[in-house]
Amino acid sequence: MPGAREPLLRWRPRSLQSRQLWAASLGLVAFLALTGYALDRAFLDVASQGQRERLKSYALYYAGHTDFARDGSLIPPDVPPEGRFDRPGSGLYAAIELPQGRWSSLSAQGPLLPATEMLGGREERFDGPLPITRSDGTPGNVYRYSIGLVDATRGDAAEFPYTISIMEDAGTLPKQVSVFRRALWGYLGIAAVLLLFLQALVLRWSLLPLRRVIVELTRVQRGQLSRMSGRHPRELAPLTESINALVDSERENLDRQRNTLADLAHSLKTPLAVLRTRLDSDAGEAELRDELETQLRRMNDLVGYQLTRAASGGHKLFAAPVAIEPHAEQIVRGLEKIYASKGTICEFDIDPAARFHGEPGDLQELLGNLLENAFKWAGSRVLLTVRVGEEAPNRRPGLRIAVDDDGPGIPPDRVAAVLQRGVRGDERVQGHGIGLAIVQDIVRSYRGELDVGASPELGGTRFQVTLPPGL
């Protein structure tokens, strides 16, 4: 099987332009072929109908200019409708079938024409091609138009029926069709060449924006550009935006890793310096043991914090939507056990259609830190509100998460300080002061906003997270 697939892979066109050019060219050729066939059939029908009408006009001419004697003999017109009727073997023949005989035009002398039969009054018939033998003995074919008439002009006799037949050599129509076909297919061939050339130009012009995207992407890969430009058609805008989001995300992840390592090194420098100083001093073994335990605990907390920040700092660009209520219920059950002595109750107001488009771990960190902070400061009530946020065409909707408590609240001039890493709202309350900073880092990684203000429902503090529409 692998060997059978290799020829197909080699045959496959290497570019979108070649694929579209082949497909459009085949479609154009097929369309022109069908058009030529339809015009050819239409011309055949029109030419056949025109021949019938022409032969009918000759027959009506003979009907209007032919007289009959009292004895029933025929008196032909002095001048035929066309000169070929007087030239033997000219290819245009007239025959009138009478009850007691038959009359033929001078042109019918020589060729062996098909026999005619008497038709009823006003009966018409057009048939052919019918075989004949020409004057030179060669075989041929004719088209024949016949009409049955009745002469009732003689008052002393009964009605006199007769049939007029006009025959024309079948070679006339094929010659006309041949001339038409040569002209038709010649012009269609020229049109096909011009349209194929124009199609190639239009296709190249229409794919020019895609080639520009490829050039810009190559320059981004080589480091000549920092990101894709915004000067692209709207059909390619989602692609370039996704590429820019990927590039920005990778750069943010790299910067975050560098910053995490730098922060970790800077944070560990002080405990290590303290240990070095205590080792160089004359402190006793018990004092050194206590100091070592203290600094090790501190370093362990710092490492845990930095790992937590690094783990929650990034997210997948195209994560599946995550239901919010199950995660919120799991977190609240644990918090209610921890703060059971306070009797705090958490209420939910969650829109069933709301979804978090990101990693479940980020949602756990976001809700966990916000709800834990609310439980810590609340008197007896906490409210979690989740709503679908701003919507944009062809994008996933945004999200709004608000956590309210009935605690003492935060003064407006203290909001900026509380959100800083390592700062606690009240130094007397146990904690590390990094929970809200982690929330702020997660919200920033999703390009959202964190607003802190007074709670209109419970009177304490409201922490509201607003995430914009995603890609």
C-alpha cells in the first residue's frame, strides 16, 4: 500500500495556483465544447427548418402559377421560381403528381428521382434524405417537401386533387453546415486561447495576497519582521491574526520563562546570603538548625510560587470551551469546609451558555484565587456571577466573571497596591499576597481586564474579570 500511494503523491500539484489553473482550464474547455455543440445543433435545426420553408415557398409558387386545362392537363408557369428548375440535373427539382399522370420540371430530366405519391388536401410532408441517382450515374440524396392540393375552380367538373413535390440535393445543407462549423470552432478556439491567457493572469493576480502572506511569514521566520502586517484581504485576516497570536504567545512564553528564572534567582539570593552569613558566624548548632529550617521553608515557598506562576502563565490558543459551573461547585465545596466556622454561603448566578475558552487549570486558578479571597474577607455571603461577554463576527464570545463579598471592602487608593505581587490587603491576615497577582497574570495572558470596586449587591468588594472575544 505505501508503494501504491507514492505515485499519487508525486502526481499531486505542488501549488494552489497550478491546481486552480488546471481545474478552471478544464472547466472552461468543457464549457466551450458544450457551447459549440449546442450552437452546432441549433444551426442544424435552423438550417433544416430554413430549407423546409424554402422548399415550401417554391411549392406554393407552383400552386399559385399553375393552371389546368378542361381535359385535366397541366399548364406550368411560364417562369419558374428559380432558374435552376430549368437546368437539367441542377439539384433543384419540381414534380406534380396528377390523377392521370405526372409533370416534372426540366431539371428533373436525367436524374432518377424517388417516386411521389398523392397526398390529401392541405396535407404536408417533409422527408429526407432520400436516395437518388444523378445524371452522371453517381448516387446522391435529396430532401423533399410535398403538399396535397385540390383544384375546385372548375364549376363543370368535380374537385381535381394533385400533389406538388419540391426536391433539393442534400449536399447543399452539409456544405452550409461545414462552412458554419469551420467558422464556429475556429472562433471558439481563438476565444479559448484568449480566455485561458486571461484566466491565468486573473488567477495570478487573485493569489498575489497569498504570496505576500508567504513572503511575510518567511521574513518572520528569519527574524526580519516581528509579526505579520494587517494589510491583507479579510478572507486571510483570520490566518494572519492567528499567526500573530501564535508568535505573540510564543514570545510571551519565552519572556515569561526568562522572567520566572530571573525572579527565582533573585528571590533565592537573599535566603542563600543569609545562610552563608550564619555559617560564617559563630552561631551554635541549634541556632543554625532553626535558621536553616526557616530559610529552607522560605525557599520552598518561593520555588512553589514561581512554578505556580510559570504553570498558569500560558494557555492554548485554540482550547475547547470549558463549562464553568462544575469547576465553581468543586472549589466552593472545599472553601465552605475550610471556612465552616464563619458560616459563609456562596451563591451562583451563572449563565448556562457561558463558556471559558482556555485551559481548565487556568479556570481553576482564576476561580480558586478569587473565591478564596472572597471567602477570606466575606462576613457571611459570596456571590459568583458569570455572563457571556462581548460578541464579534466569526469569533468566539467573550466572558465576564464577577465575585462579590459582603466584607469591609477595599479603599480605592489601595486597589493598585493589593494587586501587586507579595502585598496583602491586611498584614494581620494570613497569606502570601500572591493570589490576586496570579489572577492578574492569568487575565493578562488572555488579554483581558481585572477591575476591582465596590459590590453593588453585597456592599463589599467586587472583583470582575472581563475576557474579550477570541480567535
